[in-house]
Amino acid sequence: MQTASKKIINGWAMYDWANSAYSLVIVSVIFPSYFIAVAPERVEFIGRTFNRSALASYMISFSFFVIAILSPILSSIADYKGSKKLFMQFFCYLGSAACVGLTFMTKDNISFGIICAIVGAIGFGGSIVFYNAYLPEIAAEEDQDRVSAKGFALGYVGSVLLVISCLTVILVNDNLNMGWGPWPVRLSFLTVGLWWAGFAQITFNRLPASRPSQQHPEHNILVNGFYELKKVWNLFQHHPITKRFLVSYFFYNMGVQTVMYLAPYFASDELKLESSQLMITIVIIQLVAIAGALLFSRLSRRTGNIFTLGVIIIIWIGICVFAYFVQTAMQFYLLAFCVGMVMGGIQSMSRSTYSKLLPPTKDTASFFSFYDICEKIGLVLGTLTFGYIGEFLGGMRYSVVALMIFFIIGGILLLFVDPKRKSVVAA
């Protein structure tokens, strides 16, 4: 196939620009600081008392568990009906509405805010399934690294622009004692919702309708997706290299996703960083990640995807060792710089590597649903492990050791992935 027009490619990449505002403002910078500020150290929720940071971990775990259950059902429908864009729109609007709902979260209705945060994560995770599934439909294999990296780079640029704008208003209010209270923080959540849904219109207007499958469902439409996942897994028996890569990805991505979602809570609880220091840290990560995604994309063109991923995983292992011993804000800033260099690179490279290793098929949503299921289940297990170890062993530094083990296992498994032996049996 030929790569789609520049207009379509840019339209696809703009969804990263749109939804990455959620990743930065809600997941990484402003919402974690706000949650820590308004929630007590012990939070009452659904009839149980939770440690505040552990609850944040469990919120994320539950959100992505829901996505892991829904994805097979919806991806099956999307494949057979050609409705990737429709489902992408639904989850986009669900997530943006939840961000607007967070505007009304206060210390008196923590449970409402938790529910909105969960729904927002479901919207974000759900839309990404169908966004990723578009990649092999619009980009030829030789262009997928470049197109994937372009999406991540646009996402980092857009999210940094928005978060800097929000932080400027917040800091002006705090430093000049303007008396707006928490409203600048809460209005940043409203801004994310509008930004996400607004810029997504560029994507929805430019992306073509996805191609429906020529096959018909073999089972009831509500359960057919799970049979499709089983079928995909069975197909991987004829594509062992793709299967090995997925298993490797499952383990090392547990570490990546857990760091991405829970680093702010680690910094707050273990290092006692103030909100301003925490925000500076996350901005450093985002800015450096722009260069990191492009740097590793170029490295992959010279050395290959698998070698590049191996280098990135080794750096991640070093980051975990450093994180266990980090004590000061300056050390954490250095750690943030290192995380930023590999965060965008490993996400972009993993997505494009999987796309390249796919067998020839029209049912891309089912294959990317499997990929996203691996990501979501890994995220569920990673955040559960991180929260459980931190809550019951008395500190998140012990949780970092578990993350290092995930990266080591993933790196070892990656050694057995040889893309030159990729099977070309059609699916």
C-alpha cells in the first residue's frame, strides 16, 4: 500500500496533539497535585479507607481493566462495520466530558472527582485503541516509524503548550495573591476537556472511514471480539516473532505505563516535593520527550527497531536503579530528564514495531485490540503491584524494584525477537 496524503497523516497525528493534553494535565501534572492537596492521606471510598497514593494507583488499574474488557467487543464491531472513527469519537467525547466534570471536584466531593478521573481514563484509553488501529491503514510499512513518531512529537508539543498556559495562570494567582483560590487549577481541567474535543475535530474531519472487513462475525457480536482475540492469538502461532515481541512488550510496558501514571505520587510521597517542583519535573519530561521520540526514530533507521528498543530498555533499568536511591529535588530533575529521553521513544518505537510485524490483514482493529489489551492488562498489573507494594511494605521505593524486574524480563525476551524471520502468512 501507499502512504496516505500529507493532509490525512497530519490529521491522524493531530489526535496526539488533542488527547495528550489529558496525559499531561490530568495524568501527570496538575490533577495529581490537586488530588494530593484536597484529599486526606486516608481516603474513604466505596466503603473502605485507602492510602491516598495507593488509591490513585487502584483508580488507574480499574479504569484500564474496564478498557481491557470493552476493547474486544468494540474492536470486533469496528472491524466488521468499519466504524473505527465512530468509536474513537465516542471515547474522545466521553473522556473530554469527564475532564469538564473534574472542574467541580472539591475536598467535599472527593468521590465525585475519583469517578470523573476513572471515566476520563476510560475515555482516553478507549479512543487510543482505534487511533492506533488506523496507523497501518494510512501509512506504508517503511513510513510507520516516521508517522508514529510524528504523532508523539505533536502530542508532546501541544500538551506542553497547554500545560505551560495553565501553570502560568495558576502561578500568577498564587504569587500575586489574586484571590481566585483553586479556580485556576479547576478551570485547567475544563480547558483540557475543550482542547481535547476541539482539536480532535481536525482528526475526525480528515481521517477517511475505515475499511470494513469482508468477513462476517462467526459468533454473537457482543462476544465475537473475544473469539477474535483467541483467533489472533492462534494466528500468532504462525508468526512467532510477532508473538515474542508482544510478550516482551507486555513486561517492559508494565514498567513504562506505571512510571507514566504514578511518578507524581512517588515524588510527592517519597521526596516530599512541592507542587511547583513536581510541575517543573513533568514539564522537563515532556520537553525532553519531544527530542527523545525523534532521536530514537532516527537511530532505528540506522540500527533497526529491536536494537533501538533494547538500548532504551537498558536505560530504563538504569533509571529504576537511580530512582531507588534518589533523595533530592535536583536528583529527581536529572531523573526526569532521563525518563523524558526514553518515554516518547519507547512508546513510538513499540507501536511502529508491532505494526511492522503484523501479518498481512485487513482486520487491523482486532490485531491492535490485542496489542492494546496487552498494554492495558500490563498497566493494570503494574499499577496494582506498585500500589500494593507501596501500601503494605511502607514505601514506594520498594515498588520501583518491581518495575526494574519488569524491564529486565522484557529486555531478555526482546533478545529472542528477530524481525528478519518475520512470517508473511496472510491473516
